[in-house]
Amino acid sequence: MKDYASNNKPKLLDQVRITMRAAHYAKSTEESYVSWIKRFFIFHNKRHPKDMGADEVKQFLNHLAVDKHVSALTREI
């Protein structure tokens, strides 16, 4: 028997979109944030968010700074 309550929960990127829309962020800002989140997951080989934390965020930001030469302003949290 399936647990429909857990299956009906929006996925992370959908939750991000819902939250940003509720806060009246611009569509372009929403798309940018979602794009960076996707890049983060790809960088970490599509690991589940619950299996990652601050160390993975630091690794990704370091990768952006060192390997991709992304500006500090873009990487600012």
C-alpha cells in the first residue's frame, strides 16, 4: 500500500518555486535560483538533499570560485 501523503509532497524545486512566488520574487529570480540549485545537485552527482549539508555547499561554492571563476557577488549567500 502506498503512502499517498508522502507522495503528494511537492519536490524540492517545486517547494522553492512555491515559496519564491509566495514571497513575490521576480520570475527571472526564481529561474536563476532554480538553475543554481540544479547545478548544485549535478555537481554532487544528484545526491538526495537530505544526504547533504553545509560541507557540500562549501565544496560547491569553492568549485564555483576556483574552477568556474564565478564572482564573489554571484556566490554570496
